[in-house]
Amino acid sequence: QVHLVQSGSELKKPGASVKVSCKDSGHTFSNSAINWLRQAPGQGLEWLGWITTYTGNPTYAQGFTGRFVFSLDISVSTAYLQISSLKAEDTAVYYCARGSDILTGCDSWGQGTLVTVSS
Amino acid sequence: QSALTQPPSASGSPGQSVTISCTGTSSDVGFYNYVSWYQQHPGKAPKLMIFEVNKRPSGVPDRFSGSKSGNTASLTVSGLQAEDEADYYCSSYAGSNKNVFGTGTKVTVL
């Protein structure tokens, strides 16, 4: 059974960076597609992209290249999302979600990490 | 890549059916049979309800069904129950290893 646990809430100032972690306590991390999504307050889900644990190759959605970086530490079954040059509009709950591939949906989700960007 | 279009809201009485549409383009919904649907209760993470247009993960009631015609996918919830009140999101593979999500629909059980 896959169980994703994310790091805690963050409060950052504009221009700062943040790194959100997503640890897989199951046994499928090495054969996974880890997706990253965000949900601004009162808004819908927005797909940021994904990273395959087979090769570590990331794919970013349009508009999320440059400031957003996906990475992995296979040794501790953890995926990371780093966001640099934070803006107020990056305030959102960030989710990691696992699928067996990019095609068949995300069958396991983290609990979400609230990132608040405020001066 | 533009978000898939969903109606903002839908409603039905207990026991009735409600259908939610998800309209994309010939480059995503219309081209690939990789449409998924998610249910999200307030303050909770989304849950996968349908994948590959009409397949249900283990544990999802058969009251939930999916279909697709052209560039529009649909989720039907039959025999509405109070616990079905939630936000629902569709997503589709859009080629080039990318997905796109819908705008979301709030389902209210009257």
C-alpha cells in the first residue's frame, strides 16, 4: 500500500525559496510517476508536472519551468519540489500524487503542504 | 495547454443521478483514452474515482461511471448519496508526457 507523507506548512517572504518533501512509505517508489499539483485558496487543481522514479527525468507543465524544480532521493524514497523566487501568487496547497505511469491517474496522494508567501 | 472545461456546479436529490461534463480538444480528451476523474472533499486530498475513461479503482462504488464522446468526457454518479457531495475534477493526457486538469465541478446533494 502506498502512503505519501509531505512536509509541514511553510511561511515564506517574497523572493525566498522553499523545498517541499514527499516521502513514500510504501514499496513502489522505484516504479512510480510522482506528480506535483497545487491548489490556490478556493481554486481548482493545477498540474505542475511530474518526475519518473525510473530515470529521475522531470517534465514540467507550461508556465512552470525555471522556478520549479522536481528532484528525487531514491535512497530515502522521497521526492522534492523546490520553488525559487517565491511570489504571493504561489500561495497554495501543494500536493504530491503517485501513479504507476503518467497515463492512468494518481492513485495515492500526499496530505498536502500549505505554502504561504507573504511579507 | 488550457484547462479542460467543466460546469462550475451540478446538483441532484438523494437517489437521483448527476452527470458532469469535461470538455477538451482533439489534442487531449478527443485523442487519448486516458481521462481520469477525482473526488475532493473540503480540506482533503483528491481521490481517484475513474481512470482510462471508464475504469474504477478497487474500492470505488459502481455508482460512479465514466464515458467519452468526441472531445467531451463525462462522469455520472447514480443513486446520489450525501457523501457524494464534493468537488470533482477531470484530467486528460495531452501528449508529450503532459497532463491537463479540468476547472472543477461542485456537486451538491439537495
